[in-house]
Amino acid sequence: MHGLAYVQTLRTRIAYSRENPAWVGFFLTLGSEATAVDHPAHDYFVRRYARIADRLQSEIEQAANDGDIASIAPAVARVEAQRLSAMMDGLQLQWLLDPGLDLVAAFDDYLDAVIDRWRRAAD
């Protein structure tokens, strides 16, 4: 999948997280600890977040090229990619702290609003 279809797969990924809270907790904890430059997993997480941002940026730009969203500058697509990743991590953290939070619905609402904004940018 590419373009907007790929971005939409983030919904499936967040739903997977809901079914695997132990994994989410482990990964968020390890990622937080790895912010220390001397942590053994630091470089892994730096590369991981760069790969995620690179792929999402590329797919957002592809969605624009496909005409599914408005034209978008590469720097703006990069920021949007980082925001999507940050929203996923942030919502997962809040959900672990408050299991009453509907993780999937919260992310779906956010992604719907983002895609709508991307589409309206052409108007």
C-alpha cells in the first residue's frame, strides 16, 4: 500500500496496540529510557523514529501526487509525519494510564481530522 492507503493503515496499527497493552507498555518504557544518549537502545530508537518519519513523509507526498490530498511541501509533510507518530505514542501512553480512554476512537478522530485538513488545503 502506498499514499493515503498506507496512512490509513495506522488505524490497524493502533487497534493492534489496543490488543497488546504489555507490548505497548514495554516499548514506550524502553523508548523513554533510550532518550539517554548512553542508553544501549538509543541509536535504535533514533533510527526507528527516523524510518517512521521517512516512510510517512513519503506516503503523504505520494497521497498528494495521487491527488488524494492537496499539494504539500516536503518540509510540511515531514512535520505531519512526525505529528502522526507522536499522536500515536502519546495516545498509547495516555491509554495505558487510563484504560477507559478509547484508544482506537481517539486516533480515528484525529486521523479523520488530519486527512480532512489535508484535503481542504486545496480549497
